[in-house]
Amino acid sequence: QVQLVESGGGLVQPGGSLRLSCAASGSPAAGSIFKLYAMGWYRQAPGKQRELVAVFTSGDSTKYADSVKGRFTISRGNAENTLHLQLNSLKPEDTAVYYCNADPLPDYADLLLPSWGQGTQVTVSS
């Protein structure tokens, strides 16, 4: 099972920016983890359910929550098996724990298990 470690969270004022990173290790096969998993970011605010923020669905295709479109950008890192989330124009309602997720692509759904990171706190407050 792949291991995911997030970093980059913190306290930022409204309108500010943060860049989250996710490092993946333990891939069951050589090569990019993106060939086996749909990699993405989720978040969970206090008292709310975990929700999708952004994800690579397949290849270079991406999907974003409506609430973050135009403000957040998901990208693959230059280092192999890394994932980033650029958060711009942050709002207090973006405050949450942000989680990295690896969800097996359909061809591998019977062979691999999904994985979650431990989460990184993002707090937007003045």
C-alpha cells in the first residue's frame, strides 16, 4: 500500500497563498504512481464531511470542486511521485485539514488499495 505524507499547511491571512505537497512512497510497481492511482486532494472542516478539492482523474485530466475553481491548482511535482496543490486567494471558509489521496485507477481496482495521508492543517484567518 502506498504511503502519503503531506506538508505545507499553516496559518495565512485571507487573500493569501499556500502550496501543499504530497510525497508518495511504496508504489507497488516501478515508475510513476500516477500510472496506477488517481491522485488528489480532499479537505475536512470541523463538523463537516470530507470533500473533494481537486484530483487528477486520468492522464492529465483534472477535476475541481466548484468552490475552488480558479483559485486552486493541482499539479505533479518535478520529483517523481509528488503532488502539489497551489492555494491562492484563500478565504476563511477554506480552513480545513487537507488530505492527499491515492485511489486506484479502474484497471487496478482489484489489485490495489486506496491510501490517505495524515493531513495538513490550513487555517485562513486575520
